[in-house]
Amino acid sequence: MSARMLEHLSFVIPYRLKAEDGNNKRFFGTGLVKSVLQYVLSRTGAMATGPFEVGAFICTQPSLARPDVQLYMSAFTMAHSNDNAARWTTVERQPGITICGQILNLTSEGTVRIKSADSDVPLEIKPNWLTTPEDQRGVVSMVRYMRTYMKQTALDQYVGEELSPGLACQSDADILKVFRRLSRSGLHAVGTCRMGSDKNAVVDPRLRVRGVTGLRVVDCSVMPGLISGNTNGPAMALGWHAANLIIEDQRS
């Protein structure tokens, strides 16, 4: 079993747009055809951008030394439900805007367990999200910050009703309950092959698996903790570093 799996968690709040058309219409029917043609002909338009066009790193509390939340926004909404996390498969017909928050500095640790010598047997993964009081307080603060952000005066003329979880969800207990139900993995898991010099570290400082000759782990699982942001940059840096280490070993 490998412990110390740390991960980010994402939560979306969709809103209805008041007077603006938004981008929903660009992803179905004739709007989708136009978007595809625009991209094919000029590499511009809705198909030329990522899913979220605005991003920010923020501290939900002034006392924090580093950002604890990453925000994303874009003028579209997906089919949603208060019963299950958004499936991100169907664009709504009515115009909307979505804010997505990702809680960054989680302390809850999960596990990954090999259940069989047969490599086709799925791993047993237990993320154990939101098992610490710090994480529970953190996600409530994030949701409240996201709501406050979308109620800024500058957005009054554009942003309308909160579609999910809805204004009936107000207490800390209600927010935590709906967060547990509707949040999604941030796909930034780290720590299960932690690098270090102690006996519990899976790999040594040169990324070599302890007790195994000729095997290295080169991905974000070797990171000893989460970062306040996406893991693509560290993953590339690890690849470059590992390449240099391998070259050094071959020359020695």
C-alpha cells in the first residue's frame, strides 16, 4: 500500500447570464458549425481557447502565506444537477457563466493499494478527501469567496441567478455537504512515491526506487507535497531533471 496521496479538489458554481449571449450558443447546432469553421479557417474563436478563459490565484484569508485557491471562469455552463457532479458532456441552451474553484493546500491523505499480482486488476484508491478540520474549513471559505466574487458590483448587470448549489445552501454544514457530493478530483495527485532520504521514502533524491536496481519514478507522485497550482510545470521539470540524472549515471 502507498500512503500520503495528496490531491486538489474542484467545485463549480454555474450562474445564469442576464442580457449577454455568452458562449453556450457556440457549442451546439449552427453555432457549433460556425465555431468549427472559424477554427479551421483562421484558428480563432471558441475552439481556439481552453475551457476557461480567466484564471486567478487567491488567498481566502489575509493571514495565509500562499494562495489556497485557484479560480477559473468562462462564459458557458454545462448541464448540472444538485444530485451529482457536473458531467461536462452537454452544454446548456440558455446563456450562463461558470466559476470553478480548486482548493490547493489540502492536508487529507489518501492511499493507493495493489490488490493483486495481476496487472489488469484495478488498484484500490481511497482519496479520503476532507477528513481534516482544516480542509473542511478551507472548502467552505472557498465557496463563500467564489460567491462573493460573482456578486461584485462590476458584474451586477451581467450575472444573474446562481444555478447550483443555489441560495438555499448557506450554512457551513450545508456547504460542506454539497461540496462532498458535487466536487471533483483536480487530477493533481502527488506523494504516493514520495522522494526523500528517510526510510519511508519510496525513491531517493536521484529518483531511484529504493531496493530496486535500474528503476526510477519520474512523475508527480515523487513530490513530497502539493503545490499551489497546476502540476504540469513540475512534471516537465522532473522529466528534465531525471534526464540529467540518467546521463550523469551513464557517464560515471
